[in-house]
Amino acid sequence: MPNLIIIRHGQSEWNLENRFTGDTNIGLTAAGKAEAKNAGVLIKGYPLDAAYTSVLKRAIDTLQIILTTTGNFLLPITRDAALNERRYGDLQGLNKAETIKKYGEAQVLLWRRSYNVVPPNGESLKDTYDRVVPYYKNEILPKLSAGKNILIVAHGNSLRALMMYLENISETAIVDVSLATGLPRLYQFDEAMALKKAFYIQP
């Protein structure tokens, strides 16, 4: 019965500053590094065979801290841009509160949380889904099907897209789904790769 663990990277510098980050390559804060270490503590008892992450620094660093904490120094790691955060286009770097003042709360909420609405020159969650899920099916699912235990460390929206697929979350329901930084979510499958359980690993 293979396990899949997904973890959103720890708090980034732009998370702290309440900015739209998207695929801008921003590092972790001290709090984000602590969240990554805590995630490692939480998953320490779970065996892992391979890890996947995006090509963005905050996810790569989170994964490294997790593997150092768990002692998995030799775990095979694959980095791929398919797991990158959703691109926010012209909004990247802007303060979210200031953006709400300029465009209105309803419009900004649509850009941030809806499935189909595209921010100016950016990606919708659907666009993100359309690159994350095929990558999962082609690269990660075969390993899970072979009984391997997999860790994915990525981003809020790339992982929300994967959650939609794994948990059969609708386009309307995904609006209300969030993934906290540094909190591992575990998926357990049966031998036919049907999802048996999905839950957060708590202290």
C-alpha cells in the first residue's frame, strides 16, 4: 500500500510581505525554515523512496531541510518546472492588500481562488492543473503503482491542482480549499491505486 506525502513549502519572504509570488524565485524566511524542519519531524516515521519538487528555491530549500531532518540524505530527488507555482503574471510582486484596493476584493478573489479565471498575463488554476496532473500521471503515478513511497514538496496552487485530481474536488469546491505551509498531507492507496485515506499528519 504506497504512500504519497505532499507538503507546501515553508513561509517565503513574499508570503510574509503579503505579495503575489507566483513563479518568482523567492527564498524562505526564518519561520519558513522552521516550518520545513517541523514538517520533517512530522514525517520522520514514514518510509520514502523518492522525492519530487519544483525548480523554485523556496521548494528546493524546504525539501532539503526536510530530508536533513529525517536523515534521508541519499533519497533520489527530481526537480521539474511542471510542479512550479501558478504564474500570477502582472500581479507578481504586488502587495495583495494594495491590489484589493485597486481592483476590488471580488476581482482579486477570482484571480486567486477560482479555477478558470486568468490573472493578467498569468495562469489560471486550470492552466496549472493541465501541467501538474499530466506530470503526476506520467512520472509519479508509475512509481506509486510499483509500491514506492513518494514525497512531493511544491506550492500552494500546484498542490491544490493535484488535490483536485487525487480527491475528486470539483471546480467550484476548490475555491474553498487551502493548503497551509509546511503541513504534510498523506495519501494512502490500495494495490489498485484507489485512494483509501487522505489526511494531514499532525503532531
